[in-house]
Amino acid sequence: MTPWSLIPHLLTSGITIGAIYALVALGFVTIYRASQIINFAQGEFVMLGGIITFFFLRGGGIPYPLAALLAVILVIIIGLLLQVLVVYPLRKASVLIPLMATLGASIFLSNTSGLIFGTLPKVLPPFSGERPLEIGGIPIAPQSLWVLGATFLLLITLYILSHRMLLGKAMEASSTDPLGAELVGISRNLMVLVAFGVSAGVGALAGIFITPIFYTSYNSGTLLGLKGFVAAVLGGWGKNGGAVLGGFTLGIVESMSVAFIPSGYKDAVAFVILLLILYIRPKGILGSPFIDSRRW
């Protein structure tokens, strides 16, 4: 097959991969909107969601839905502990210190997972069978549709949380005007804690949905987290819609690149895009404000 004849297949693959990056990017944005913190342990939340579900499903003999629910709960607890034990003590430090701390937490979670769950890759069974669906003559795995559905459902849920629920508005207020929020009784620290819990839950759900498509292992979260970060920057940092747009854009471009460059260079595409977007349009596609250094 010629590179051009591969385009339809690469496009469908890119949409699925883009949905995965979008899910990771949504976790980054959730924390940033509430705390102005970039959490580089977000990829590990995704990895833990898949790997813990696998442990309960295969090792504990627990039914699939219950295993997934327990995994989400455990990852949320891990996210809360990360905020309490690592981020909160550094709340008055310069903006780079918590960022480096989350990077260290990412390494810790990755290596600890390798010790507890082993280093062999793991995969979950698809939610609704493995027989591909034919759409326009292109085979599409049913699990890809689950991933797409989860992406848009989470986007809608986060929109409702941010714009229609009091909790979301309180999180937004504590980020944009910490002093004003404190004066009306909104606890800045509590809002940041909630944001870490929500972000961890989003990451865990992402891991559960994508592990039937891609193998997961103790070290898979690092690269996935970095690509989710690139997607968030590409779409417009701090915006949920930007995270989704950036994720799909990155996934499609990365997938399409395989038709024209050796596949071994595919992972480098994301970081080339990051350099270009920072040089050409630092605000991202949707034109978000620059990252600032407000602290709580």
C-alpha cells in the first residue's frame, strides 16, 4: 500500500490515539484550573487505573465493573495523598518547586508500581468484544468507540462541574482570586485537594478505557503524561475544550506521520509540535492566557 492509501486507516487510528491524549490532558487542566500547578504525575494516574484494574480482575477474581470502581477509588486516594504529602507542604514555594516535586512523585509511583505489580506489560479485555466494526470499509475496534465516548462524556461532565455546579465555581474562584475566595469562606486548600481527587479519577478512568487497546506497564505513564501535557499546551493551556482539541490534533498528526517518516520517530513528533507551538503561538490553538505563577 502507498502512503496515501494508508491515510483513512491512519486517520481513524489517530482519532483514537487523540482521544487518549485528550483524556490525559483533561487531567492536567483540571488541576491547573484550581491550583495553577502542572502535575507531571498525571500519566501515572492513567497507568495506575489500568494496572490496578488488571490486578483486581485477574489476581483477585473480582468482576470487571467492581474492579474498575475499586481502581478509580484507589487512584483518587493516591491523588489526594499526593496533594497532602507532596504539594501542600510546598504551597508557599516558587512555582517550579511543586512542579519538580510532582515529577519526583511520578518517578516514585512508576517504580513502586513496578515493584508491586511487576514489570511485564498488562492488557485488559475489551468492554464489548474484539470483533471490529466496518465503517466505510475501515475496521474500527469497538473499544475505540468506548474511548471516544468516554472523552466527550468527561468533557461534558467537567463543563457542568465548572459552569453549572457550585463546587466547580468555587474551584475556579479560588484559583482566579484566592484572597476574594477566602473572604467569602471558600477554602483554597480544600479546592486544590478536590481538584487533585477529580484529576486522579479522570486519569484512572482514562487508564481503564485505554488499557484494552494498548498494553500498560509500570513505566507507560511517563510518556503518556508528557504527550497529554503537549496536547494541553497545543489546544490552549487551562481550557477543557483546548485539551480535547489539542489531544485530537496531536493524535492525528502523530498517526499520519507514520506514512511519511520511519515509525521509530513517531514519539518525537509530539515534542517537535510542542517546540513549534511555543515558538509560533504560545497561547495554543484556542488562545488561552499565558501560564502565570500565582500561588496559594
